[in-house]
Amino acid sequence: MKKNLPVNQQERDYDAKASILSTTNAKGVITYVNDDFLDISGFEKSELINKSHNVVRHPDMPELAFGDLWATIKSGKSWMGIVKNRCKDGSHYWVDAYVSPIKTNGVISEYQSVRRKPDRKLVNRAERFYKKIYSGSLPWYFNIPVPGLRTRLILAMAVVLYALLFHLVEGIDPSAAWQAFGTGLLLSAVMIYAISWPFAKLVSASRKVIDNKVMQYVYTGRRDDMGQLMLAMKMLESESGGIVGRMADSSDRIAGDSGQLRHAVDQSHQGLESMFSETNLVATAMTEMTSSIQEVARNAQNASEAAHKANEETNIGRQTVNEATGKINALATLVEESAGVIKDLEKESDEISNILTLIREIATQTSLLALNATIESARAGEAGKGFAVVAYEVKTLATNTQEAIVEIESMISKLQGHSKSAADKMAVGQKQALDTVEQSQKVADSLSAIASSVNMINELNAQIAAAVDEQGSAAEEINRSVLSIRNASESNMEASTETEASSVSLNDLAQELKVLSEQFWDKRMEADA
């Protein structure tokens, strides 16, 4: 057996009301220790949980005692004994231990040990006895069975009858004396058997409760049937004490847990109230947001319709501009053609001017010839009169021709001026027509760009409307969820209020249970005293 060190043989005293409780799994690994265990042993909780229970075993405890302990509890029975445990600092403390197996579905799942402070007489006897076991110096007769009460009574009666027989044997036939002795002994045995049978049955029944010679001697200082009965009574008392101790520990834990539960429920209730208030605000905000989303959806729909109408108007405007551009192009063509005609007319006027210049020269020459002819006809006298008349007529014709040429030139000059002015205006008109065509093309291009933008806006509006519609559906769903949460919060608040009341009742019940278990424990202490 492993020896836990250090040890210093200094005993640690503790309150007689302490209830030292621990539980282990089926392999002896610690799963729970109460505060009394920690306070007395000096160990931290982290140093014990998930550790073997042997960590508190004192090396002075004989291996025989622990072997009997594990053999008993593994068989499904409870064990009781005076045990010396080691503290963390090497000191020790004595306990009156009651260990019992706990079954789940018929299988041992854990062991619980409830310990209390033992009577000093038991400690002294156990310490002396364990030293003898440890050193191997037990008396030779310790393992010899002690005769039962029935056997001892029969032997005592036999001794008495035998003494009476020899006291009264004088004057009596020896054979008759022995016959009387046998008859008396038989009758005594029958009577003793009849009287002691219930007692023997009681002793036999007590061995079903506990049958441990070592602990019988430790607890009672006796090895006979009376010691066995006293041990069984002690075992039953320890069993009830174990139940009371576990109940007391459980009530302490319930009281602590119920207090924490009450605090947690109170905080939860406050949190639920806050959540209910916040949920109300969220529900209101979600309702307003849903209305806003619906308003945005309507505005998006209106914008989409306006964009669609603008697209139609833009298409109409673009078509009108295209038609106007076509007409302006046709007009520009006509202006260009008219300008060509005017240029041709201007050229022809120039040619007429050239012809008139030639005619003027001819008329001038003719006039000079007519003047010469007149002069010559005058020189010819009468013979030249007819030629003079012709010369006069020719001169007159030349003069008229020159006058007509002047008028024609004046008219042609005016015509050329008007033609030039018309040509200039035609050029300006042509330029303006070309500029108008260019501007119309730019307008058409702008309208096309506007139409594309309007189409894009229309598509975006459609997407926005669809997204807003989805958001509206999502917002309505969220709103319904928030309302459900609010209703659930309200229900949780009501449940929390009921839970709070239940936790108060549980706390009160735990306190009552704690007081009741303390009363049972105190009564046990008084009974032991």
C-alpha cells in the first residue's frame, strides 16, 4: 500500500457538529467533497476532485481495515469504521465513517461516505488495536470464536448441576445421580434453547446488518453476541446518521443553489423586463420602418412610372428631332441647289455684261462711223443727202443702243447685286442649316443618351422597387417575429415571476429542511453522548 507522506502525528480537532461528506465513482475517484471536508483536511477542492480517495489515507491505518472496506462496499453492502485520515500538512483527524454504495439501475455507480467526530473512547481503543494489527501483535485468542450465549448458559447450567450432584451424592445411588444429572442437563438445555432462541435469531439477523469482528471490537470492546448486537445497533444508527448527514449536506447545497437561483431568477426577471421594454421599442421602430419602406416602395413605383413616361417623351422628342433634322437637311440641300443656280445666274450676268461691253464698243464705233458718214455726206453735198439720212438713223440707233445698254447694265448691275446678296444670304442660310443639322444631331445624340439614362433609371427603379418590396416583406416578417418575441418575453416574464415565487418557496423549503436535518443531527449527537 502506498504511504502518503508527510505525517507528523499531530491530531487536528474539529467541531462535533461537522458532517464530513464525500462521494467517489465506482473506481474510488473523488467526485464531490463538502466544505467541512475541505476545512478539516486542509486540501483545496482542485486537489481532491478527480483524484483517488487514497490521497487522505493515513499510513497508520492497517491495510486489513481498508481491504475489508472495499470488499464490503463492492459487494453492495455498507461499511462502518473508526478511521484515521491524513491532512494536507501531515497532521491527522479521526472520523466515525459510514460508507455506502449507491446503485443506478441495479449497478453500483458511486460510493458515499458520511463521517462525524467519534467518541474519544472509540478513538483510543481503535488506535491501540490498529497498532497491534499493524505490528502483528494481536492476542492468539482474538480469532478464536467466542461461544454464543446459548452454549455459555448450557455450560454454566452443567457446572451448576455437576456441583449440586456432588454436593447431594452422599446417600444416593451413583447411577441414579448420574441419571438425574443427565435428565436435569437435558431439561436445562431444552429450557435454555427455548429461552435463548429469539436472542439467537436476533444475533443471526444482526449479522446480516454487519458482520465485522475488527469493528465489533473497536466499537464495543466485546467479541461476543452482545457485542454483535451492539455493533448492529450502531450500524443502523450510522445508517440513519448517514442519511441525515447526506440530507443535511443536500439541504445546504439546495439552500445555496436556491439562493443563487433566486438571485439568477431576479436578474433574469429584470433582464426580461428590460428585453420586453426594448422589444416594444424595436416593435414600434419596425412598424415605423415598415411604413417607411412601404412609402419608399410607393415613391419608387411613382419614380419608375415617371421615368417610363420620360422615356416615352424622350423617344417622341428624339423622333421629332430626327424628322426636323431630315427636313433641315432637305432644306439645306435646296439652299445649296439655289445657291448654285444663283451662282450660275451670276456667271450668266457676267457674260451678258461682257456682251453688253462688246455691244457698247460696237455702238460707239457705229456712232463714230455715223459721225464720219455725216461728215462725208456733208462734204458730198446733195449726193450725200441720202447717205446722211442713213448715217443719222444709224447714229440714232447707236445712241438708242447705248442708252439701252446703259439701262441694261443698270438692270444687270442691280441683278448682280441682288444675286450676290441672295448668294451671300444663301451661303449664310446654308451655314445656318448645316449648323442646325449639327445641333439637331447633337440634340438627337443627347436625347439618345437621355433615353439610355432614363432606361437605366427605369431599370434601377424597378430593381429598387423589387428590393424594397422584398425588404418590406422581410420587415413585415421581422415585425411579426419581434411581436412574437415580445409576446414570448411577456410570457417569459410571467413564467419568471412564477419561477421567482417558486425559488422563494424552494429557498424557504431548503431552510426548513436544513433546520430539520440539523435537529436530527443534534439528536444523534445527544444520543451518542
